[in-house]
Amino acid sequence: MNKYRRYQEEVLACSQKLSANGYFGPASGTGGNVSVLVEGEETIAITPSGIVYSQLTPEDICVVRFDGSMVAGEHSPSIETRMHLAVYRNRPDVNAVIHTHQPYASVFALINRPIPALFDEVVLKIGPVVEVIPYAISGSSELEENVASRLENRCNCYIIQNHGAIALGTSLEAAFNHAALLEKVAQAYYRALATGQEITTLPDPAIYIMTEIMKSEQQKEIERKEGRQ
Ligand SMILES: [Zn+2]
């Protein structure tokens, strides 16, 4: 069996779960893409461009090197492959990237407003803020640069202005859970804003402690990967 098969199956299963749950826009939508890093290689498995997720098989998932060359798959890789690669190049803690068009996070993509620290579990898993990455055309090198320029805060979710969101994680399961947490906090924040009342955020000392916990988890993953090299 091809050594990338496990990664192709993981990417397919995650994509279909995201699509069925409305994360790619309308029900069973295709507005998004998913990738996972191949352990020990500068290679990712990533969804192909323009194929309905319910019709994909594991062989349809593309395997692409960091230099853009194809290792496996018969279709063109996602138009957003450069954006995914920008994340892997800049964030050694990240092993999986999910790009979605999920509904409530998309509200903040339109009003161009970051989501502050509102709930403990969100800060622990996603970080102290969900920043908005400035708009650029899908698949452009400008979007790749805009994404790369915001990754230094080590957060696990970002909103892309007038577009959607990205969720990162040490595994596809973690990235999926981060996308789900983002949708939860975006929905609650949207509804809270709609009341017109003052919104309270978490106190700074709590944000600091929980952000440090999140970063130490990322550091553990970086050291695990360095240890196996
Ligand atoms: Zn998109």
C-alpha cells in the first residue's frame, strides 16, 4: 500500500465531516480545504480542487511536497495549497490545517472584527484572540503572505477577511475541534453583540496563564518532532 494512504484517508474523512456539518458553506458545500503533514517529511496530503467531497475517494487526495511538486493524486491540488504550505513553513507545532467557510466565523470576516478572549476553553485551545487576516484573492501569493505575516501569535484559529477561516492543530482531530470551538465562540459573540449590551472579556491574568498552557502544548509537539529527527 502507498505510504501516504493513511494520510489521504484521514484528510478525506475530515473533509467529509466538515462538509456534512456545514463548515464548507452550504450543506455538503465544497468551500474549504483540508491538509495534513506527513510525519518526518516536507510533504502534505491535501484535498483536490473543485471536486464534490461526497464523491472523493482516498486516491483523489493529492500528496504535495513543500516545493509544490506532486507525489500522488491525479487531480490538481486545492487552489489554497500555498496558504496551507505557508502555515507549515512558519509553524513547526502545526501538523494539520483546515480552511473553512463556516457561517458564524464568516460574520466576523465581513465586519473585519477580531474575536477577543471570551471563554476559558477557547483561550486554552485557540489562544487569546482570533485575528482577522487582511483580504487577498483566493490562491494568490498575497494571501499566502498575509497569512504568513499573522502566524507569529501562535494562535490556532484565524479569520480571513471577506472569505472564511483557518484552524490549525497538532492533528486533524485537533484542528477540527478548533474549527468547532471557533464556530461556538463566533456564534456566542455575534449574539452578544446583537444585544447592544456591554460584553465582558476574560481578565488579563487568566488570559496569560491559559495562553502559556496552550503554548507549552505546542512546544511539546515541536520537541517531539525534533527528537525523532
Ligand atoms: Zn476559501
